[in-house]
Amino acid sequence: MVADRPLLLYLAPAAALLGWLLATLARRRRVARAAAWSAELGERARRDGRRGPYLVGLAAGCVCLALAGPRWGRLEVTTRTRALDLVVAIDISRSMLAEDQAPSRLGRAVREARRLVQDLPGDRLGLVAFAGRSYILAPLTVDGGALNLFLDGMSPDLASEGGTALAPVLAQGTELLGAGTEGADRVLVLFTDGEAHDSAPEIDRAAARLAASGVRLILVAEGGTAPVRIPVRDSTGTLVQYLDDGTGGIVETARDDRQLERLADAAEAALVPADLPDQAGAVRDLVQGFRRAPGSETRTTDLVPR
């Protein structure tokens, strides 16, 4: 057994003793006052409530034990829902560090993704990060808390390959959603600024396969159309320099609406504008009418709060 607040666990005997002592003093005072009124009433007061101080002491000790937050054992929790399958894919390339949206393109994408997780309780959600390659961070699950943990750590440092490739994330999203629940709609929500380094034919083929597999794509645009520099900051958030191209030139980035529109046409996707204040709300409204299927998920919880 472990406790959230071990100190209270050690203080439980002292609390029980103090409760017994105070209740005993209170009982003696009550008996004395009754005896002062009449001998018969005093005798009755002595006979009644003899176990009271012990019960009060036991209660005080138990309250202290409960406040200590004891945990032990293992519990299997089965969650039953009517859910759709939705994968959130976030662009973590260096261009997403541009600060033409507050706090940055990546920061806004993570914030909107976190709100989306909060707004879709019970749906089966997955999480993918991508740059030059695509990485599955969380498979489809109803555990929104697990997704939030991964969202907290979103950074370009997660990617082993730089640049931005859209075809691999479309393919991996299709594959991940292929293991979803039968009878439920499958949705891929893609947060990106649209800057891609793979070829247009590759992206078109991946988009066509995604549409043919029945996956609905929702593109969420991030960033502005005016070229901006990409800041490089240290762990304290202090600006160190601006990203350069290795030859002394400063890299500039801008949202690529042409690529986003081309991808939306190829995949028959919905496109959420970058200047929309509530992007998560727009995605939530889009999936509101999608088909959901009954499902369940069993999770094992260790050290259950008692």
C-alpha cells in the first residue's frame, strides 16, 4: 500500500488518541453537570455513552487515514461508448516554430488539438506527429489524458528527419484508422502550414488512397501568408538566433494555401482557415454529424485510490 500524503498516514494514531481524549473530557464534563443537577441524572449520564469516546477516536483515525489517500490493488475499467475514430496529426517541422500566430504555429496547433480532445469525450482518438517522416505517438484510445501527455511534449526535436512530407502522414493516418471500429466514420485531422517538400504527385496519390479508403480528411491551416523568420530559442524561451540555411542566409516561411487547397481537392477534404478564432470548435462542428458506433475499451489501473 502507498499513500498520496504519507505524513497523514503516520499521524492517524495521534488523531485517534486526540479524538478519544477530547471526547472523554467532554463526557466527563457532561456527567459532572448532570450530577450537579441531581444524583439520579448524574448516574444515568455515567451509564449512557460509555463507548462514545472510543467511537470518536476511531472516527478521527479513519478520517486521517482517508485524507492520507491510500492506494493499493489493481482494477480493470471498461469504458463503453458510441464513438467515431479520429486521428490528430500535427506538423512538427521547424517552420511551425514561426511566431506569426500566438504563441507560434505549433503552439496554436497543440492548443487547438488539446481543446479538440476535451470536446470529444468518448470518441476513439489517436495522435501522430510528422515532419520529414511520420510518427505514431498514440494509437486509437478513449483515454484523453494519455493524448494530453504527448501533446505537452510536442516539439521538432521529436523528429529524426527534418523537412515536411505530407504523403507519409496521409498514408500512416489511413493505416492507423484502418484498425478502427467497424460502423464508425474515420477522420484524420491534419494541422499544418502546408509547406511540403515531397512532390505533388506523391501527395496526390496518398490523398487519393485516403479518400478511396473512406477516411474523411479535415485540414487545419496554421500560419500567415506573409514570409516570416523562424526563431530559435533556448530552454528558457530566450531568442538565440533565427534559423539559417547553412550558408548564412535566413530561412523564411509562409503558409502555402496553394498546397492546402490542392490537397483538399484531391482528398475531398474540409479546410479550416488559419484566421478562424476557434479552430477546434469548427472541427467539432464538422464531426458532430458523423456516424458513431458502439464500442468498449478495457484499461488496467494500478494502485487504485481507496
